[in-house]
Amino acid sequence: MTKRVELPGSRHAGPEGLQAMERAPADKELTVSIYLKDRSGPMTAHAIGARPDRQSRAALRQSREADHAADIAALREFADSHGLEIACSDPTRRLVQVRGSTSAIEQAFGTELHHYEVDGQACRARSGALHVPETVADRIDAVLGLDTRPFATPKIVPHRNGPPPAGFLPTEIAALYGFGDLDASGQCIALIELGGGYADADNQAAFAAMGLTVPEIVSVPVDGAANTPGDPQGADGEVALDIQVAGGMAPGARIAVYFAPNTSQGFVDAITQAIHDGDNTPSVISISWGAPESEWSGQALVAMNAALKDAATLGITVTAASGDALATDGESDGKAHVDYPASNPYVLGCGGTRLVTASNRITSEVVWNSNGGGTGGGVSDAFARPAYQQGANVPPADSPDGGRGVPDVAGNADPESGYRIVVHGQTGIIGGTSAVAPLWAGIVAGCNARRAETLGYFHDTLYQNAAAFNDVSSGDNRSGDVGFDAGPGWDPCTGLGSPTDRLRALIGAKPG
């Protein structure tokens, strides 16, 4: 009999403080995502943030098919031996999905699945580690889909206190930052959504208010999710914010919205699907959802890290919100935490500011810390300091393995200077670092449309040209005694700062 071994990174606890209601029904059919080992190697400390060699989609697909032929064959044999069906086999994404009954899945991975109630929602979860035959253990980075607990939160904050301000249309924010005349025709912006949906009527009203034609918007289903407006938890506001900010910043861009379940499986599957989507071919991906690094399992981090490195390899820029719960990122242990995936070294982490304007010009810009929230930012415990941040005066990390500073850049996020967004037929004022990720995605898309080569992973260029930013040096992201102060140069509140037309000259049009 083949020896079974523990799958590294798979050990974690069940839902804290909750009792299992019952065993998951043995005959219920499940689909599990297995991510194959990244044969290019892990992101070791000395290689963190190193720019990977660019490859075309065709070249990457060809090399992956060769690299993973034996892995897929071994997993097919493993699936057959446990009565599981191969539902998907995609070597480019390093993904094999297997389908089968709960009892067969439990036996295959050496675990038990139970039902819990989390925040009034029934979910499936497990505890302990997964065990697989040693013949496949060293071929697997992650097994996702056994745990369906709600995983991430949208980084959106509606205006709450007192009479709402006038706010800004996304096109007005673009003009204030010096990017008001971008034309992103020919580009595609991918938006990752873990819930909610959009209504055509809202888009018609929002883009009419901006004086723009409604962009082409494509809904892409992932793992059975779909564009489902009417979400009671407010995810519709997130979707509307992302579409309207991205489309307002980058007129002419096609917008592909990837809807996935709010689970670790859904999140990673959505990212890999967007990165390797040969039909929509996005040049930039915007992520407005996340969770504290400490809440990610080891295997989910490994799978997501490998995917984000793929994005850099293909010349795709990834932007992500740094969070809206100040330096603690909503954790209650009295320590600073950063949000992931914004803390990934291959992601452009996006922090938040508050704008004051007069006569269509910015008169002041400070760190966002008001209206019941504030920008996330700090130092990663999971990733070493990347080469591009070596001169950025990043504070010491709490973890010996950490050191990557968050965020990299910033933009308007305070609901007091928020965005006028149409949701469910009503115009409201919305803020949050969720707005900053699509803002920067729109800037990148607009610049890509006028470049011979996409910007892709361009952190080193940004950090070598700090003078191209508005240095936001006033304010803090403290929650009680925990947090950081802004100051000259990069800081753990707003990174390098907010965009200016000087940045446009640096990353804009180049001869084709």
C-alpha cells in the first residue's frame, strides 16, 4: 500500500469558537482545485521582488505542458484510485480539478468535513492536515475547496457620519490627478469580485453622469458564481465602485468582471482564470477584496503567490486594496497586520488618502483616517523586503521572515472626499481603498494603450522615481496605539504617494 504523507501547508484549525453542526453529507458532490507545484521555484528571500523574464502566453503554455505532463498523469491515477473524476486539467494554470462525493474526497485527502454556521451562513470546514500518497505529495502546492468559509472582505466604506459631501465623479478624480484625458481603447481591465453583481441601468446612469459611453462589460463566471445583483451584504456596492472607477479612469477599456465564490478556492481560481484568460487578455487586474495575512492558510498563500508571479511573467499589472481598518487590518490582538494580496511583492498595494480641492485643483492631501475607517498599511510578516524597497526605510518586521512594506502607492479613498457611485438606482458617496485599486488599474490601462509594451510588473521603476509622486506626508493610520505616521518619502500609510502628471510622463506613451 502506498505510504501517505502530510501535505505541507495544509494544516489549519476549524472555525474558531464554533461547534460543528454535523458531518457533511457523504453523497454530496464536491469539486476540489489542486494546484500543481510551481517548478520555477518558491519566492525565496533573495528573489523576492525580482523581475521575472517575460514570456508570451503561447510560450508559457508550451513550457507548462511539458513541465506538468507527469504531474497530471500521476494525479489522474490518484483520482481514478479514489473514484474521482477529472473535471478540469489546465497545465498553464497548474490546475487540476477533481470531482466526487464527499466521502470519496474525504478518503482521498485523509480528512473529515463538517458543517458549521459562520455569521448566519452555513459553510463546510475541516481541521488538521491533509494527507495524500507520497507519489503525488511533492507534485502539489495546494488543495482548495474543502473549506467554504467566507474568506475575504471588500475594502469599501460608504459615507456614514453626518450630511454626505458632494463627492467626486471618477472622471473628476482622474482630472485632479492629471490623467483626465486617457484613452484606454484596446485594453482590458479585469476586476475580481467575490460576491454581488451589477445592473445595466446603474452603469447607464453612472457613465451618463460622467459624459462617457458605457464600456463593454463582460461577466466571467468562476466555480459556478455569476453576476448576481441584490447581495444583502453590500457586495453590489463593491462591484459598482470597481466598474465605475475603472471605466471612468480608463475610457475605452473593456472591463471583464470575474465573479467567484468568497472562499480561498474561489479567490485563487478567479485570479488564475483572469491571468490566463486568452479570450479577454487583461493587461491589468484590480483586486478590491482581501484578508489579513494571518488568516491565509499556508497552501492558499503558496498557490496565490505562484499565480501572481505568473501575472508578472505575462506582463500583467496587478493592483490591490491595502485595507480599510487602519494598521491592525481589523485584527484584535493589539498588533499591526497587513492585508493580502496587497502585501504580495508582485502586487501594487494601494493605500488611501483624503483630498481637499478648490477651483478643480488639489489643495491638500493627507492620510485617510476618518469616517469609521482608514488606510491599511504596515510591514508584511510573510514576505521579505523586496529589492525595490531596500532604500525605502521600511520599518522592521515583527516576523524574521517578513519585511515587505505596504502599500506601494495611494489615491483618494476617504468617504469625506468619496466617489459618487450609482448602486440600485441611487447615487451615494463611497470610499475605501477599494476605489484606489481600480483607480491605479485605470491609469495603467490608459498608459498601456499608448506603449509598445505593457507596464506589467514595474515596481522598480516606481521606486527609482519617487519624485514622480505627490508625497503624502501628513497623517497616520493608527488604531489606538497601533500604527504608523506618514512622513517624507515612502511610508506605511500611503507608500510613495499619489499620482501626478509627472508620473504620467514616466510611465506613459512610448513609440510603438
